[in-house]
Amino acid sequence: MTWNNCIRRSSPHLSLLFILFFVLAGFVCACSTSPSPASTPTPAPTQGITGKFTEFPLPQSPLSPGFITKGSDGNLWFTEAANNQTGKIGRITPLGILTEFPLPKANAIPADIATGSDGNLWFTEGDNIGQITPAGKITEFTLPVNSYANRITAGPDGNLWFTESNKIGRITPVGKITEFSVPSTEPLDITAGPDGNLWFTGTSTIGRITLAGNISEFPIPAFQGSLLSITAGPDGNLWYTETGSNNGPSKIGRITLAGKISEFILPHYILSDITTGSDGALWFTEGNFNSTGKIGRITTTGEMSELTLPTSDNSPTGITSGPDGKVWFTESTFGPVSQNGKIGQLA
């Protein structure tokens, strides 16, 4: 079961993030890439992570894993979803012991997940924001009418912040929801920045929203792709993924707190999630139909390396740094539907 098949639904508020991520698969091929004004990084070996993969198959089911985060309990937590199926929240220990928690709402499709300041896990679930305790107790909070949540992150104010179509949402630990309109772009991913603000990817801009709801946007120069994920880097900047279009190159981008942008070229992969690793570098997922996906690494100076997944026809989606210092990621198959998704670990 492929993740793109899992997230399709008839709702008019279908997550734009997932539409972009998998519609772009139509552009993926083994073609040569065109020139770009961005800086091309030089290859560099990984440091601290030796490149040893371990994979943990999920129990047999139609569900496929989505995004993943480190929990306050020292475990990894992730979402599982499939079209017309009731989704689950999964938990895996650093030793690989799996537990799954079915969602109470029928046919619920969980997407992103983050750890809140209250020690619970918070996840987006279409027109709901969900909360799950480390013990597995689930609470759901209904969003206002015509709202559909995409990605979510913990804010510096102790609240959770999430993206919607043309909006940034905020939910307190007790479930109070506030929304801020974003008139000129479609917010996709969101992360807390080192400046005490929230930063997000838009249609063709990187956005910043203060805790009071004031929004600024920074256009991507010579933009020809689609922006997806964003994270705070170890260098005090924000780093994001950009998938190229029309067989053009994909890029890893960096934006300073003042809005200065630099980009580093990759071959044409579907770049999804990005995170800061325990080694002080950025790690990201590279998906590709018709070939095996990769885990990429880029240093703060732009030196890049890649590691190919051990299972053919599989592609990674979500990625996070685990409590054990290893890189953890979700892995879906683009091969036979009888194959299950996996949780991957890179040591």
C-alpha cells in the first residue's frame, strides 16, 4: 500500500501538502537535470552516523506510515493512514517494540505528529486536532467549519501551531483554537524558529508568523518547484525542502532570520521531510517512484551525502532525530501492495 493511495479522500479540504507531495511524483524520472543558479554541494561522508540501516516492518494492515517524531517518553511516535480506513497512531521503542492505537473516529486520516509542552503527542487529523498521551489515551478537538489541518509543531509559547489552507492555526493544551489568515500563500509545513517565532513553507515563499499573529513572507528567488518541509537548523537558520518541477533539480534551502536565502542542488527527487540530526547536520528524505528512496544529509556549509534504503521500491516520508541519537524515518512501498510499510533506523 503506497502512502499516496492512503491519503486520497473526497473531502474538498484534502491536505494540500499531500497533494503536492504525490502529484509531484508524476515529474519523477531518471532524466538528467537542468542547470540552476543555486550552489551545488560537494559530496562529503557522514559523521557520527555510520550508515547502518535497521528496518522494523509494521503489522500486516492496509495502513501506511506518514510522519514521525520523538516523544517525551523516549520513544518514537508516528501516524498511520489509508483511504477509507480508520487510521492509527503508532509507537516504537528504540529497541523496535511496536504498539498501535486506533483512532476513535471512523475513517480518520492522521497526518503529522508533534510532541507538545504538556508531554503528550499532538497530531493533525483532517478537521480535527488529536492529542494522545504516552499511555495511549486519545482526545480529539474539532476545528472550525471549513478547516483542514496539515502539519503541526510545538510553539515557544507552550501551544501547538498547525497549518491549514490559507491559515495558520494555534491550539492550547486544553483545546482552545485560534486561526490566523494567510491571504497570499498556502501554508504547508511549520516549525518553531530560534527567534521565538513560527516559520512555515508556502506556495513559493517562506513565511514567518509571530506569536501575536503578524505574518511576513520571503519569496524564493527563481522559484520553479514546490516547497514542503521546514525545520530549525543547528546554525540558527531555517532549512527547507524544495522539489523541482519539469524534471528540474530539487533543492535544500536555507533562510536566515533576516530572510537571506541560499539553496543547494540535488538530482530530481521528491523531497519530503527534514530534521536536525544529533551530529549537527540536516537529514532529509528523498522519495522516487521507479527507484529506491534515499536518506540525505547536508552539513550547514552545504556538503551533501546520500544513503540508499536497503529495501528496493521503498521510499521514506517522515524523519526525526531519535532519543538514541540515531535517525528514524517512516518508509512506504511503491512496489506490490502486499508489502507493508516500515519504520527505519539509521545508526
